[in-house]
Amino acid sequence: MKQCTTIVANLAEELAEILAEMLGQKSNFFKENCVPSMCYIRMNRYPACPFSPQVFGLMPHTDSDFLTILHQDHVGGLQVLKDGKWIDINPKQDTLIVLIGDLFQAWSNGVYKSVEHRVIANKQFERFSTAYFLCPSYETMIESRGESSVYKRFSFREFRQQVQDDVKRYGHKIGLSRFIL
Ligand SMILES: O=C(O)CCC(=O)C(=O)O
Ligand SMILES: [Fe+2]
């Protein structure tokens, strides 16, 4: 497990740096700020559910990180929202899925979009997935790159706190729209 975490952690950082370079940002930002103590792996288990699709395996959400590297098994059920439609991300053997998170959307000033995704539980089979979340230290300031920033400058601590407060108060995450200028 430790070996697997190291490999996926390096992959996530490399991908983030490449995506930054594609924005014309030559930087070590992710290597410098994404500390192992903040990045984490979540192992998800979705029991078979006779009430699917009325009941979700995982509610629609965006991830509160820079990017997520996801492995899903053969059962399927992951969907992403594209142009107002839910699209199935069908399982492919030996394939990892990369999801942009809220922090990358803010950092890229909206060029990369944090993808809304959800999981439809399978009626017959249980499903497993494993997700690695690339996160910075709490003190890291997220600042939009490029001209005329869409988002306020905020620390990851502020972002997490805001998400938690909104979930407590409204029962759901409001997310990046809280930080629009
Ligand atoms: O199980 C999946 O395919 C998605 C998991 C996910 O979105 C998450 O853990 O945030
Ligand atoms: Fe997610």
C-alpha cells in the first residue's frame, strides 16, 4: 500500500506540474506545497442497491483538492457532468481517471474546471474504487494565475473551513462560488 501511495503521489504531482506548464506556468508550486500529510487515499465501497438509480452511491460533488486520481473496478457507475448531461465513465482495465478539483480551477483562474461527478450504485453488484487526493498544506495560498482573477486569494484552511461551515448550515457544499470576486 505504501509503495502504491508513493507511485500515485508522484504521478499526481507530475500531472499537476504538466497541467501548470500547459498554462504557461513553469513552477514547482505543487511539489513545494502539496505535503504528504495532507494528501490522502480514500477506499470506497458501494454495496449493491435495489433502489438504484433513485438512491445514489455517492451524491453529485466536486473534489476539494487540486486533482484526484481514481481507480474504479469493473462494475461501473461513475458519471461526470458535461454540458448539463451526466456521462458514464465506463470502466477500462488498467486505466486511471484524473479529475480536476476546486483548487486547480481557482489556481488556473477557471481554465481547468472542477468536474462534478457522482456514483450510481449497481442493483446487483457491489463496487469498489480508490481515490488519491492531491492537497496542499493548510497555509498554502491559492491565487488565480493570469490576468483579471475570477477568484479571491484564499488559503486551503479557509476553503476547508468554508466547505465545512456550509455543509453544517445548508446540508451541502457550496464550494468555489463562495470565493468569486
Ligand atoms: O467511486 C468513484 O468512482 C468516485 C469516488 C469519488 O468521487 C470520491 O471519493 O470523491
Ligand atoms: Fe469525488
